[in-house]
Amino acid sequence: MLVIDGLDFKGATNHEGGMAAMLTGGGGSATMTGGRSLDIYVAEQLAADTRFQNIPLGVQTSAWGASIQTRMGYNGDGSFVSPWDRTQDAFGRVFGMASSTPSDMDLSEMRQQSVLDAVRGELGALRRELGSEERIKLEAHLDSIRQLESRLMVGGGGCGTPPAGTVSNAASQQNENFPMVMRNQIDLMVAALACDATRVATMQCSHTVSPTVPSWLDISEGHHALSHMSDSNVAGVQQFVQAERWFAEQFRYLLERLDATPDMSTPGSSMLDTTAVFWPKEMGDSRLHVCESVPFVIAGAGNHFNLGRYLQFPGGNHQKILVSMCHAMGLMNPTFGDPSHGTGPLAGLTV
């Protein structure tokens, strides 16, 4: 991992400002990234031939509706990206075919196979009438059809379908089920990436001013209240540390799942080797309500990042770390969000 500290959200403060700027870098529609959040911008620029351009997952993000306090994702038109936080609905969207009965799966495969056979038969007759140059173009087209078919047939090519989960849509919004929903969503995210259902996925845990109570840790205070504990309340501060450590353990679980999953497109590599993982935070000091000295964590993509370090950038602007993440995904944009605070990526992150 890379643990990065000291970055400031220039021109943003408090819960709302931090949430809005965290992944957009501010600046709005007039900037190169057009007010988009990192996930949306990268997905649009990659324009990958996948079932989903991006998959926005969440854990209990909907109780307060969609607002600047509860949404970290932004489309180019300024609208919010609402996470899929109802577990069964999220699973159904991504692996709906895999949840069908065996007889339904067999029938679906037969239908797809018969259509492809018919197309190939007609194209086979056409192939004999084409010149060499046109035949090459035809073969390229057939290859693209085969690749699309392999993506649609979830479970093929080493891609594994996760369990559908044991939490209903309604129960997934209940506080005590937060840990189980978190694990289900992480498993779903890793499987979606491994199956090449998408190249970009996000996970939002609750939201700023979170009402979540970490009751599974024998804590009775809400997360937001814990984040405002004064130093004189030693027990309260320790409970906040305990809650934050739990979230760090979920991040570790995500990395472990990626590391245990082979990347079928890169023989000998795990999904962690070929995935750039980014853990952002919307605020530096919650008691002062400031977006200064905000910590970030980067993991994976070891061929791009020089990992295993703790780095400090006192007073640096966080737009640069957003540029760094874009470059890790193969993009070359020089700025992200408001360019007036600096351009280019953070220095010294790469190999």
C-alpha cells in the first residue's frame, strides 16, 4: 500500500464541501473533467466494451435520500450517482443470469448458441466470396462477437459468481446487518471486476454525518457522534479508533479477495496486481470540520505504484492524487477538477 497524508481540499470545507470535492476535485463543468467524479470520468474515458461502464455499490447510503451529504459520485451534468445498496437488487443487476435455475440457464445458452450458429453459417458462405482484406475485417468482427458472448456468459473463463447473499433488500438497510452487507458487496465487486463486467467499481460506506451505530463492536454511539469525541472523553475516542479500525479491516478484506482472485487476462497475475485500489476520505479533522491534512490509501497496481510507503505532502492539493489515479488507469489528463491549485500527478508515487 501507499499511505498518503497531508493533502488539502483547496476551496472546500465541512461535510458537504468535502463530500462534493473528494472525488471531483471541484471546478465544475468548465474544467477538463467537467465536474465528474473520478469513477465516472475514468469509466467514460476508458469506454470499455463491458456490460457496465461502472458499478457503484454502497452500504446503507439511502436512508437520507440523495443529497450533497450522501453522494460522492457525480455525472457530467452535475447529477448524483446513487449507489446500489440493496444487496439482492445489486446482485440481480450484475449476475441476474447466474441466479436463474439450471433449466433456465440451459435454455438461455441454447438460444444464444443457435443464434450464433445461424449467423456464422451465413457469414461462412460470405467468407468464401470475400477478398483477403475484407476477410480479415470479417474475422475481426467475429472475434468481437465471441468476446462479447464470453462476457455475457457469466461464470466462464475462470470468472466465478459470488453467492447471492443472505440479506434481503429490506434487511440490507438495517443497522445490525451493516457488516454482512459490507462483505456481500465486496464479494460482488471483486467478482464483477474478475468477470470483466466492468473496469470501474466503487463502494460507498454510509455517508458523511453517518448515523450508523457500530453495534457489532458493542458500541452504542453513532459513527458521526464518535467522530466528534473530545480528547477528554478517553473512552469515546477509543471507541472511534475501534470503529475506524473495523473499516480498515474491511479494506484489508477487499485487498485479500483481490489477491486471491486470478486475473484471467494476465496469466500469473492476481486481480490485486492489475487493479488500482483507492480509499479516499472526505474530511481531515471531523471535530474542526475542515478538509485539511486528509489521509488517502492506494493499493494494488504494483507495476505502476511504488508501494510499501507512508508519504507526507503537507499543504498539497488533493487534485493531484486524482490525476495520479487516472494515470494508473492509463489516462494522460494533466489536471482533475479545479486546475488553479496545481497540475499534474503527485510526485514520487510511481515506480
